[in-house]
Amino acid sequence: MYKLAEEVTAGLEGMEVPLRVAVMGCVVNGPGEAREADLGVASGNGKGQIFVKGEVIKTVPESKIVETLIEEALKLAEQMQEAGVESGTPTVVAAE
């Protein structure tokens, strides 16, 4: 899971919006525990549930987690910029 968090952090490098991204190790509790995050993943059993603002939006195979998180982060970043959110840097938090 920490390796996944490192990969997500690397993928968000250069982004200039203050996204909060959670990388959780438990599919059952992950989205609820990370509901304060803008975006996140709860992974387990070879798949990841991608969530936005605590709501699961899709489930992807483990091999697609980082790619999907980055795609969703770009969408959220665009929305945040359009809404006039001040620039900042993304924060990635990992928990089991």
C-alpha cells in the first residue's frame, strides 16, 4: 500500500491544486474513513475502489489503480481551478 501511495504521489507531481488523496488498505472501511479526502482508493483482493468525496465511483483491477487515480485527479484539478481554488500541492495519505 505504501508503494502505491508513492506511485500516486509521483503521478501527481507538478499538479498545482491542493487535492487531498487517500490510499487506504481496507475496501470495507476505506471510503468512510477517508471521507475528508477529495479522492482516494481502498484496495484489496486484487482490485481498488476509487472514490471521490467518500462516494465509490468505480472499481478497477489492481493494475489500473494508479492510472485511474491520476485520471480522476486531473478531472478534479480542472474543476477546482474552474471554481477558483487557490493553487497548492496535492497531499497523499496512506493508511491500512
